[in-house]
Amino acid sequence: MARNDNSPIARQDPEVWKAFVAEEDRQQNTLELIASENHVSPAVMQAAGSVFTNKYAEGYPGRRYYGGCENMDTVEQLAIDRAKQLFGVDHANVQPHSGSQANQAILMAAMNPGSRFDEAEQREKNPAVPTRTPGDMILSLHLDHGGHLSHGKNVNISGKWFRVTHYGVDRETGRINMSEVRRLASECKPKLIITGASAYPRIWDWAAFSEIAKEVNALLMADIAHIAGLVAAGLHPSPVPVCEFVTTTTHKTLRGPRGGLTMCKADWAKKIDSAMFPGLQGGPLMHIITAKAVAFGEALKPEFKVYQQRVLDNAKALAESLMSRGHNLVSGGTDNHLMLLDLRKRFPAVSGQMAEDWLGLAGIVVNKNMIPFDERKPMETSGLRLGSPALSTRGMGPGEMTKIAGMIDRVLSSEGGKSAIEVVRGEVIEMCKQFPLQAHV
Ligand code: DSN
């Protein structure tokens, strides 16, 4: 990243510029271990801040509600074609503003929320108010076991409008128990089974889920937001052959701009497109769609596979090095880009929030995370989630991961001791200097 003190923001808006510069410094001088974050290339950054932000393009390529969309059509079609090629999928909609909206399109296209006229009070006033028809049933991974808000959590629209049953991970192994999934599916008879997670460190067995979905006549969806880059590179099995729907964000391992992507089998294409627009969204973010096209172009290159392999190697090295220092990881390690550090055994008095704060002072950026069967609340937690995508983008390798495990160990073992934090902060700055982030325009 290069600072240009003569840039338009610097000249026009010193308050915003100050935060801009501070954020560039923060990213340059800290170790980013948040599993869902990454550093985009200068080309993706340029596209995201380009002239395409000026344009309305409601509709789809060749069928817009505005004039002057010929260049929008070109970039959106490129993004669609590249997404289809990358994942080998029949249909791709590149318009979702986020992963949650990518998921909502499936719910809107395939699920019936039931009637909402069930309030006892309303019925008392007017007995003609119909009894509620229940919403369709979702079966998905529990949020506390690594799932996602948009997979049916009661505070999210997915959990408010639909009935939900959750599967979880096994207390002993930390892995999804497929016979339990089968039992729950045959009991709750879901219309939709959602697979995918935001904090699950193991390989998904899509074939086993597909068998269960067929047995109970359910639709199958995979939210691959976290592992999309690994799937695109062929380093995690692809759910595309067995799922009606596959969704992802574009900014995690996939290393594109912040946004979403909804993919589906051909026979769902029309319904998904209508659900996205006009169902859920208005004007697409064309600058972000342009950046998606650029990022998907990067992901189609052979170098992307090399990068994804480094993500896997680095996660493995970090996990092994932490475990060799006596730290406990949920499920005993990782098969993908992330791991969940369970603080309870070694540091029963330390919450995820405390650990996140101490490591943050040392310049190691992580997020607190619920671990399966956690007794602490979500704003506290007993775990940390760590991931390798961003550091792998900086060019770091397994040697650096081993050093970083040592730094994490020292900060946690000192229980936030001032001198340990200061020493590690110095080491972090040195390591960051050796692996500078690429210059942006
Ligand atoms: N917030 C994302 C993550 O960090 O995994 C999920 O939406």
C-alpha cells in the first residue's frame, strides 16, 4: 500500500483521510489472523473504487431498466461467466451485496414462510384472522457449533420466518455426526438442508448430506463462504454436483471484493434471479461486480491454486505448532484455512474477549468465537478463531506460522502481561516489514 498525501481524499477531507491513513498503517503493521478476511490485489481494489460506482443497472445483462448500461453488461457477463467456469456450476448470480443476501435469495426462491397472522391478540379481536400456516423447515448447523446467523438463527429473518432444526458437532470429536444429521432430518422433515459454516475446521461430506437430503426429499444448499477459494482451487471437495444451491461471499479465501454470489442448478436459475432482483435488492453495486469479475479472473489462474495450497499448509503449521505448545484445538486440528482455539483447558479464567484484546495489543488480530458447548456468552466466549488466508497473501509460510504460534503462546501464557505484549509487538512489526502488503493505487 502506498500513501498519496496529494490524493483527492487527502486534499478534500482531512478527517476521513486521517482514518484512511491509520487503517493502511494498521493493516501494514499487524498480523491479520481473522479467518474471514484477506487482502485484495491492487487490480481488485482499483475495480472496487472505479467509475462503475456511478451507474444504475437494475436488471440483468441485456435486460436493464436504465440506458447506458453497455459496459455494465460487459463486466457483469464476465463476472457470471468466470464464476460459472470457476465452480463448474450451471447458473451464477453475481449481484448479492453480501453473503446473507446470497442466502436469502435461496429462501425467497425455494421456501414458503407461511402466514404471519397467528397473533392470539388479533384472533381474539377478529376470529376471522386465520391461524398461522407454519413456515417451511430448515435443517442447518447450530451457530454455536460453527454455523451462521443467516442459516436460521432466531434473531435473523431466516429464523423468524422459517421453522428451524439444528444439527451440531459431536462433543468428543468436534466433528459433524452424520448419523445424528440423518436422525434429525427424518424427524423434522426439512424442506431445505443447509450445509456450510463460518467456524468449522474440517472437510464437509457433501455426498453424505446429499444421501440424507434424497431420503427425506429435501433441497440441499451449501454455503461455502469460508472455503470458496479452496473449492475453486480443487483443494476441498466441491458441493456443486450434489446441491441445488451453492452460495458464497467473495471476500474470504476467494480474495475478491466484499460481496456475495448465489449459484444454482439450471432449473432454479429464473427463480433465483427474480428473488435477487426485484425480490430482495434494487440497483446492483456495479463497481463491486466489476471487482468480482477481476477477482474471479485471478482465481482462474494457476497461481491461485499455489496460493490456496499455501493457505492450507500455513493453517496446518499454525495448528500443529499451537498444539505442540499444549493448546487445545476443537476437533484436534484443521483440514482447511481455520482453527478454533479452545481456551478452557489451559486458561479457564481467560475469555475469548480477553485473549482477543491482549493479542490485539501485540498486533495479532483475531476474533473471539463461541466454541461448541461453550458456557460463556457470544460477547465473551471461550474460544478464538484463527485463519491463514490473509497472512498467506502477504507471502508468509509455515516458518512464520511457527513463530506466530510462539508469539500467541507467550501472550496467552503471560495472561496479558505488559512486557510479553511489548516484546511480541516488536516482533510483529519486524515480521510485517519483511512481508509488506502490495502497493495500491
Ligand atoms: N462474519 C463472517 C465471518 O467472520 O465468518 C460470517 O458472516
